[in-house]
Amino acid sequence: MISVGVDVKRLGVMAVTGQPKNTAEYIQATSRVGRTFPGIVFTVYNWARPRDLSHYERFEHYHATFYQHVEALSLTPFAPRAIDRGLAALFISLVRLAGREFNGNNQAGRIERNHPFYILISNLKKILIVQTKPVTFI
């Protein structure tokens, strides 16, 4: 199954044989088609598999609402990798939304060390380290 990171611009046709177990996997793979020019995806179901038969019988409704069927991912909130990935986004969001000064895309990189937001972020970082230390291995 084609997954994250594969981007073939000339991919115009795909045949999916059987319904993948995860809706997210199905969306991820089939969204690779038609990036540059219009494309088409053929989904071939197996009539002997109840899951495939169910998707065939409700094909139009499923495709109209398939983002509602994406399974939730499990996440350990204080796992080191979760903290690494989530904390940076939290800090950036806080700075960009704290005032109009950094809202625009061309303004995002203009923060200086003596800016009040920089001090705010430094203080927030210290607080988060103290609060998360009992549950992490940092």
C-alpha cells in the first residue's frame, strides 16, 4: 500500500484490491492519485468478504463521509517523542496567536531574543519542565 512520503506526480490510475482495514490508510493511499492531472481510482472488492461487501453496498455514502470513519490514534501524552513533536507546535502557536505582530506568514520569523514574547515562552518552558518532570525521563 502506498503511504506517507510517496509522492509520484504522474500517478494517474490506481487499483485498490479489497478494502484496507483502516480508513486512514485507504484515504492516504488513494489521495496519491491525480496530484498533477485528474486521476481515477478503481476499487475492486471481494464479494466473499463481508467487510468488502458492506463497503460496496454503501460505497457512495462511505466516500461522502469517510473522514468521519477515521480511527482515533492512541497517544501516550508524556512519551518523549510526543513531547518533542507537540511542544514545538504549542510554542509556535502561542507566539503566533499572542498578537498580530507574528500572525502573517512573512512575519513568523521576526522574533528577537529581547522581545516580550520570547520572555513569555522562556517562562512557559520552565513551568512545563517543572510540571512534566515527575512523569517523564527528561
